[in-house]
Amino acid sequence: MGKFDRFCQSCGMPMDQDKGHGGTEKDGTKSTVYCSLCYQEGAFRDNFTKSKQMVKFVRQILKNQGMGYFKRWFFTSHISHLARWQ
Ligand SMILES: [Zn+2]
């Protein structure tokens, strides 16, 4: 098991915090790799091509949730290492 297996491999959210319990494939089966916010029916819900875009997107969400600058940085620092962005 890799270091990042328990995180969504697109946005970096811990999979156990995904209220939708994982994204879905085209056939309706659950994805163990991507969260429900990123991935539905076999497709990404955003059209990002670079991890930088996802970092910016997630940081804005965290900011809206009232998270401080350092925590925002910390929680998004691993996004560029996730499988989707390799
Ligand atoms: Zn995600």
C-alpha cells in the first residue's frame, strides 16, 4: 500500500471523510481511487489538466470553510503527488 492510498487521488481528500463514500464508475460500481466530489459515472466533474488548478480550487473551498492559511497550504501540499497528476 502506497503512502497516499487513503486519499482521493485527484483532490487529496481523505477517503474516509467522503460523505458520498467514493466516486462511481460508469457501471455504477464505487471507485476506491477517487472521491464522490471529483468522480461520478466514470468521469471527472472538473476539466482540470494540471495539479495546480486542483490546488487552487481546493484552497478556495477550504478558505470558504474558514480554514487558516497554513492549514490550507498543508492540506493541499500533497495534491501534486497524487496519481491523477502524474
Ligand atoms: Zn476528490
